[in-house]
Amino acid sequence: MRNRILYRALLGGVLLLVLAACSDQPTLSPLPADAVILAFGDSLTEGVGANKEQSYPALLATLTGRRVINAGISGEESDAGLARLPELLATWQPDLVILGHGGNDFLRQRDRNQTQANLAQMIALAREQGSEVVLLGIPRPGLLVRTHSLYDALADERKVSLQANAISEILSDKALKSDHIHPNAQGYRQLAEAIKRLLRQAGALSPG
């Protein structure tokens, strides 16, 4: 019996290692109970389309038990975000930055390469401060709501965890939208839940 228990324990450990090796997502350090998460972005982060307490950062704080700072500014483009980020990093010294930016660049047809470069610089700034980064995939304008391809490219290039499709899936469902580019309260809840799942999968939160 004892040998069987040891065998099962060893097999379980091997399976976990195999699953971790096969995962496309980089791992994240566990977030301590007093961790600070900086949710940085534009209107999707600010929570346009719902009340402040229904924004994804507010809901994520409740779901994770961690402090989540809502640093979203509606209408902001990535160059302005890049200029704004250093002061926030210095002020809050976050353990984790959730970066959801670029949508206004797409709406205003800014240069894709410059947008990607701005996002890459934001990731670098966060890491220089000691923060880990989770990237949110933002849809590109069009009849079909699909995440812009630059987010996959950026995640591969910078080796960051990516929540690729949650926002696109939410904005593809009329029942989850307040308008054509913003979720409603239910949509923001689904986004917060998707981010929590990613944090668990990446090791930032315990499975329990």
C-alpha cells in the first residue's frame, strides 16, 4: 500500500512537470497576500460602460483578495500611456502589472509598429521596477471581433503571460456589451474571472 501511494505521488509530480513544460504561458511568482496589482490601460480598464465598482480591477480585487489599483484612462493612446506609466510604477511599486492598452491606437489608425514598440517599452519599464506583467489582448476594429495579432507577437517576443481572447469573446456577445467597444457589468465580471484563471494557471495564485 505504501509503495502504491508513493508511486501515485511521484506520477502526479511528473504529470505536473509535463503540463508545465507544455504550457505556452510563462510562469509568474506567487502573489503574497499584501501584493499590489496595477491594472494599467484605457477605458476597458477604467470600466467605461459600468459603475466604478463593476470595473474589472474592482472585481479582480474581490476575486483575488489582493489590492488592485485601477489606472485606466478613457481615450488614452499608447504613447500617452508610456509617458504616464513610470510615475505610477514609482508610486505603487506593484508586484504585478496587468497591461491592457492599444485599442485607441487601432481606432485612430496609428502605426502598428509604433504601438507594439510602445507596449514593449511599457513591459520593459515594469520589469525594470521589479514588476511582473500580464498582457491583455485587445481587439482590432472590424466586422469580426478578433484580438489584434500584435499581442501574440509581443507575448512571444517578450515572454509575458497573455490573456489573449477574453475581451474579444466578451465584445462578440451583445449580452455582455454596453456599446460596440465596451463591456457591461456582466462582461467586466467575465474579464476579471478570466484574468483570475490565468493568474492561477501561471502560478501567481494558489489553486484553492
